[in-house]
Amino acid sequence: MRIPLSQLRFSHAETHTWGLQVLRYIQRFDELDIWQPIPRDASTWVSRFGTMEGLQGIKPKRQIELMPYVVASTEKYKQEDGNPFRTGKSSGLSAGFDGKIGLTNNMILDFTINPDFGQVEADPSEVNLSAFESYFEEKRPFFVEGRNILSFGVSPGENESSSDNLFYSRRIGRSPHRDISEYDYTDSPSNTTILGAFKLTGKTKNGWSVGALESVTATETAEVIKAESQEKIDVEPLTNYFVGRLQKDFNKGTSKLGGMFTAVNRDLDNAAMQNLHQAAYTGGLDFNHTWKDRTYYLNIKGMFSHVRGDTLAIKETQESSARYFQRPDASYIKYDPRRTSLSGHAGVVEFGKSGSGHWRYTTWVNWRSPGFEINDAGFQRRSDDIFQVIWVGYRYYKPFSIFKQINLNFNQWSGWDFGMHNRYGGTNMNANAKFKNQWNFAFGLNRDFAQRSNYYLRGGPAMLLPGGSSFWTSLSTDYSKKVNAGVSFSIFKGDYDVNDSYSTSLRITWAPVNAMNISLNPFYSAEKAMLQYVETGSMQEDPRYIFASLDQKTIGIPIRINIGITPDLTVQYYGQPFISSGKYTEFKMVTNPKANEFTERFRYYSVNELSYSNDDELYSIDENQNGTADYTFDKPDFNAFYFLSNLVIRWEYLPGSSVYLVWSQNRSDSQSYGTMRMGSDFEHLSAIYPHNVFLIKVSYRLGL
């Protein structure tokens, strides 16, 4: 192996001493060999590396790389009669520029102008019936590289809030905000154009880690037609994003003090987009200290947020699913639709023991005030939360009996809102083991206690919900074999049968030759929920919270193929047929969400109150039974059909210079009969007219 010195960062000196570690993983033995031994229970890693001494007569080279590229693409899709924007095909030609400049030996500036990410794999399909946004991993190379430097997590651990972060790079280049569904025909961009972005990362000699990102996205317009009148309208304003991160090491890295700041500013001249924040700022300070050879640690974080905009923007922020300030029983929150700004705070205090010995533990308290809002530059599902956790783990890593190693874990958690109402709580026990034959086995037991949900009625009062118990397990064979497999299963049983679900998945991996890997990961899930939100109606200005029993089934079959024809020529394919169905029955209305008895919190609509029009697919409720509908709602049953696939052929014809050939296909459709019919559903999926995208991207690296 040879590494050009131009690719390494080091300072000017006559003689150098570098830290060095060499590792080799032998897959057939599941064995990791390390040149400089590090104990299994060590609490540190990099500080225990070996050293390479006596390096003389080498000089750092200032790194300058420029990479212009050009992209040609064509799309083919189903033509729509009467729609001038859906002619059946389209094509385009664009160009851009990537670059990397070594400003100093320790500071690298990456930049991009009009970037194209056509070769990036599509997100997996899903059906989201909650009120909260889905989180998807960042896959674009410019934002993936060095993202750990620009990360500032809001909540520690592994839980539903672990993805919350002050910076979520997928906000940059996101789909346009403005809803244009009112128009008859539309031609709108799927993503906002990134005019340019730069990223500065590095670490100074005196221990300062630096990260900064600046990006500008364009004003986006859409062509729309309504009642034969065609016009262009703005759907996304010109927006500037800034992220800055600083962190200082003390006492050879045993202590760290840092901070982060983000800013989003939008040009909101268009009155139709006054529901967006004109300015959004977030920031935080973090402190980390370790002692006793980094065995024990203390982490402290404090964060703030501040958003400004029109009264409409701040009203929507107060009413969003992250907080629901308008809840009638939220007396500790002030809801004011005339506000033009909103501020909040959050923080974490965490203490624990890592490494050294068999026992490890951690405990933390994480809070987010009701007004905490970071979704302009970051990612956040909920605010108004105080989250407490205790975790204890035991690991035994010396072979005994049939085991190679074993881990046991215990968790306890609970949470409150800022009105000091106990909202949720639970416990978990889990174990995982590796056997001497390289197989792996794991299982876990969960108990979720009864909860008080501030979000279930989506702006209505809090509702008391029963708890439930769950069990999960998994088994996998030896990963080193050419054919290996894994299977997992989970089941949840809700108290009072309020929610019963199970899911299972299978993983099969086959490596017929060293240069090829094929994996198949089918999964299936089924859920029966007694209280699935449908809609909020109104009768004489009084809200009606409409729920139903939901029977949902989902199946997906992801497949992935990787082929390394040569080190410079690779083929990657990803595809996922996905089908989901949902049938709504037993419609009901929440009447007393905090009643002591669960069955007294709602009532079923009688046959005299509920009627259905098959022609309009519309339900009508005649609550006072006077022969006139008091309120209506659309038939909620659904069938979702998706097939997303990407084929990418990459040829690195010169070091750093590449050609990409990409074929992406999207098949999607929806129906409303609500039941899953496996055979005919897959036939329907294969019969959907595909949307094909073909592109070729050529880049050339100029090393100066």
C-alpha cells in the first residue's frame, strides 16, 4: 500500500514523529489483529497508538484539487393527456465544479458550485401515518465527508430522539416548501438548487478543531395552470445557510470545550411564503471531561434557538406537531398567534463509565423547552420534553463454554413535559452473544408504562394511553461464509388490545466470488391499532377527534448487488419493491381523553350516525341524527405501491477522475381498497408505468 504524502496533513519540521496503528481484520476467524496492542476493556483508542519516528526530509504539499464536471440526463415517463408539463420525456444538460484547497497544512476548504448528486442512492420507501417528519440518512458525498465535525446532537443514546441535531444537512437542497396542490397542472422542481457551498474543516496545532459550512440555495419557481390560466410562481425563496463549529482540547484531550452556531436567512418578498421563518438561529456549548485514564466521563450541553418571521410563520410554528401550543389543557404554555418570534432552550447532563472492566453505565437528563425549534437547519421531532435515562451494561469478552463473548444490558427511562406531567416511562432488558462458531444471537424485553400523550389528538388535549410489552430476537450465521443469513422477529402487545403488532425480516448475503456481493433483505410487518388518528372534525365550532381501528400490513424486498470488476470499475444496484395497505374500521370519537377507565375515553359511532358514499369515497357523520350531515371526512383506506431502484456504473479512468452511468427507475401508485392481496398487488406494481432517468456524469480532477 502506498499513500502519497500530498494526501496527508502534517506540519513543517526537520524531524517528524507520527502516531501509527495498523489493523487487519481476518473475516473467516472474526479476528482483529492490531500492531500496537490495545486491551479489550481500554477506555481510549487513538492515545494508545504506536509511533513512527525518524521521518526526515519530507515537506508538506499544499493540496489544491479542482474537479469540473458535466451531466447529461434524459427522463422518460407516462404521458398525461391534457397536461402540457407531462409530455412523456425531457432532457437536460448541466455543469458544475467541485474543489478542495489546503489553506494550511491542517485546514482544508472543500467547495462546490451547482453540485449534482444524480448518482446518489434513493431513500427507502415508507408509509408514515404519524404527525412527525421521517428522518433519512445523508448520502450526498459533499455533506457526508467530515459531517462528524459539524454534528451537535440534542439527545444522547439510542432512542427515537437520537437523530435530533442542530445541523441536518438534508435541509440544504430540500424540496420546495410551497404547497401548489390547488393548481390543475404543475411543473415544479423536486429539489432546491444549491448555487454553491463551501466547507472548512481542520485542527490547529494548539488543539482547536474547526468546522464551518456556508451554502446558498436559489429562488425556485414553478409553472402552474389553473382554469386554463398559466403563470410562473415562486415556490422557494433565496436562502442562506451557515453552520460553524469550534472545539478546544485541554490536557491532551481529556477535557474538551466547544460550541456550535447555525443561521438560516431567507429572502421573503413573496407574500405567499410568509409562513416560512425569515431568520432562524440556533447554537450550543458543550463540555466533556474524562478522568482515571478516561474511564469516567461527564458531558454537559446547553442549546438555544430563536426564529423570527411573519405572524403566520410563528403561528404555524406554535401549532406544529413538535409542540401544539394550542392544546386547550396546556395552561403552562402561552399560545399567542400575534407573535413574530419564538425562542427556546435545551440541554443535556450525562455521567457514565466506559471501557475498563466488565461493567459500564451511564445516566442522563435531556430537556427541550416548549419553544425550542431547530428544524430550519437541524432536525427535531418534539419539544416540551424532559427525558431521564439510566443504562447499565455488563460485557464478558473471554471465551467460555459455547460463547465467544456476551453482553447484558438494562435500561430505565421516564419523561415529563414542562407542566411536570409524567408523560411516559419504561424498562428494557436485552442480551447479545457471539458463539464460538461465529453465529450471533440477541433478544430483548420491553415494558412501556401507561403514557400521557400531548400529541395524540394533534392539537387537542392530552390523552391517557395504555402501555404495552414487546419482545424481539435475532439470529445470524457466520458472516465470513460466502453464504450467510440472519433472521429477526419482534412482537408488541398493547394493554387492552389497543395496539398489537409484529414484524419479521430476513437477510441473505451471497458472495459467489470475492468481487461480487449480493444481499436480499425481505421484511414483513402487521399491525392492528384500536386508536389510529383519522381527522379532526367540527360540530358547532366544537372539535371532534375522529379515530378508527387500523389493520395495516407492509412488505418490502430490498436487494443490493455490488460488483468490483476492477479496482477502478464498479457496478452497484439497489432496488426495493414495497407494498403497504391500511384498512380503517370501527370509527370512533374521543370524548373524555383523561378518563380513569380506558373504555370511557371514546365512543363508537353508531350505524345511525355514520354513513358512506361509495361514489365520493366520503364518510358523513350525523351526530344529532336530524338527517343532515354535521361533518364529513374522506375514506382513509390506502394501498401504497412503490418500486425504487438505482443502477450506478462508476469508472475511475484517472486517479480522482470518474465517469458515472446511472439508471434510476421509480414506479409509484396508490389505491384505496385497503386490503393486501399479495399476488395481485405485486402484479399491479410491475404493471405501473415507470419513470426512468438516465444520466452520464463526467468529472476530471486537476491536481495543482
